Amino acid sequence: MPAIKAIALSVGGTPDPLIKSIEHHRPEFVCFLASQGTNHVTIKVRDLLGSRAGDIRFATELVDDENDLLECHRKAEKAIARIQTDGYAKDQVVVDYTGGTKNMSVALALAAIEKGYLFSYVGGSRRSKDGVGVVESGHEQIHTHVNPWDFMAVREKRQAAQFFNSCQFKACRDVLARLAENASTRKSVFRKLALVADAFHNWDLFRHIDARELCRKARLEELAEDHESWIARFAVNCLAMLPVLEKIIFSSAKGKKPSLELALDLYANAERRFAEGKVDDAVLRLYRLVEMLAQLQLLAGHGIDVSDVRPEQLPEALRDEYLAQYRNQRTGLVQLPQTPSFRLLRELGDPLGKAFATDAGRFKDVQKARNDSYLAHGFLSSKEATYEKLRDFVVDLGALKTASAPQFPRME
């Protein structure tokens, strides 16, 4: 354990526990949190220490009303700020909350709990008043504890969960990183959770291989054995997602080709954007999904790659038109956009092409709304109804079992 360099102490009516704490920890800087009525005790402490104080620097923050919790907390924060100004590392600072009123002790603990400092309390084997009074001089005992914030941090954990569950994965990662920074004994756990949040952030950006690597670094199997049930449940649910992630990676391993796994992942991504209220982003994803479904069906059902269609793969009824309109003048490749791809499917007698043609009017309405949006060609914001109509259109095409789309776990 690193040497203690600074200590913050709440001051009561007797100097003995303060002296015991200072002599035990041997800091180079001491900051007292005292009231107007106990300020004289801090002076007495320095006098009694005498030469034993050595080169210790002393400072005092005075509380005007020791019965006012807010006043105590303001001054406690100033005491902690004095320590922070000197740049001491978290594990070089001890907070001793033994003395002072209950409000002063609570205030000092509250001001320091998120800083990651160690906590200390001076107890004893003998007390006055038949064991219920103050510790008798000469019988003081130091009790040093890890910062209870490691096990609490209720607000931060709740905040991390809210961020994760609302798909704000970077914000979740940042909260968990701060938890790791401030923790004394749970650093590795919070670091692993931060890696998990980063993994899902990458998955959400379609960086599937990076997501897999981050999951490996997070050691989800170890998190699944954690004694905190919410962490263990979350890790187990994340582990259940790994086979899904592997399928997505495997399906795209042979090149940039459409696959059922990628289509389902794109659908789930669109649903997350819609749940976030990012309607324009969600519409664009579903619009791309419609195109991907045509690409997938042509490739899987007919061996036709829309980025390089061979002339002999085109039915005679479309061949001349498609070669004239969709041949890339620079590369010579025949490349089909969305609507011509569905038209080709219909000409080939494919059910997906027929379904698209049957509902073409509905799709054109949605297509116009999409084209009018800020993220396409216009200056309008897409409405929720536009997304919902497009989602219904995708479902009605019958090419995708949307219930099979990957669902990210929840952090609860």
C-alpha cells in the first residue's frame, strides 16, 4: 500500500483520536474540518504533537454551524479541495471521520466518497460511561477501510444502466471508466464493464470484429461469476449474444456481400435508432435494408451479384434495357440499384419481386417522404409514421423474420 501523504479529519472535543490518526498515518499534509467551538482542539493537537509533527503542513476549514448539514458539506468540500489542489493520488489520501458532530462526519464522508480515498475511524477497546462514551485515552485503535463507494456508487451504476439501455454506449462507457478510476477494490470489474459498453458501441456501428475483440478482453465469463447479481445477469446475457455476433462475422467473412445475418442486424439497428427518437436515421437504415433484401435474394436465390451482373443472367425482356442503362461506363460492370433489382426478381418469377411489385405504390409514398428528409435530398424531418409504414412494408415483403433480429441485452 502506498504511503499516506494527506489526511482530512473531522474535529470533535478531544485531541486524542486526532493525534492517534496523524501519528498512525504519518501524512505530510493535514486538513481539519472543525467548528467554531472545536477550532481550539486543532491548535492543541499541533502543540501536543510538538516535534513529532515534523514537517507536516496543517490547514483548517471552519464550519460556522455544525448543526447545518449543508453548511458542513460546503466546508467539507473545501477541505477535500485543498487536498486535491496538491495533486495527491487517491490511494495516498485518508479521510478520518471520527470527530465532530454527526453532521460534520456525514458531510466529510459525502464530500470524499466519490474521490476514491481510503476511510479511517478511530475506535477503541475501552470507553467511558460504561462502554458507551468516548474512547479512553491510550486505548485508541485505528480502523482503516476501503472507500465504501466501491460497493455503492448507486447513482453512477443507475446512470450507466440508463445510458446503456438507451443505446448511448459511449456515455455508458465513460461513466463506467470513471467508476473504475475512483474505485479501490473493484477497478477491474468496472474496466471490464466499460469494455463491454465499448463492444456494443462498436457493434452498433457495424464494427463487428472490433466488438468481438472487446468482448474477449472484457472476460465476460469472469463477470458472469461476479457477486453483484446485476453484473452477473448482464454478463450472462452478453455471453448469449456472442454466437449471434460470430454468425454475423462469419456471414460477411467472404467479402462485402449481403447475408441474412447482416439484414437482421441492420433491422435491429434501425429499431434502436427509432427507439432513440432518431427517426431520420432509422428510416435510412430501413431504406437500405429494402435494397439489401433484393441484393440478398438475387445472390442467394439466383447467383446474381448486383454489383457485377453478367449479361447472360438477365432475362431477354430486360437485357438490352439493363445493359444500356446500368452498365458502368468506366468499369464496364453492370450494376443494379434498388428498384431495378426488384424488377429483375419479378421477371425471374421470384416471390420477393412479386411482393414488391404488388405493394409498389405504398413504397413510393414512403420513398418520397425519405427523399424529402434532411438526410436525403430535402429539408423535412421524417415523421414517426414514415418509419412505421416502411417497417410494415419490410415485414409484409416476407423475406425477413424480424422476430429473429438480435436484441441487445439490458443492464439492470
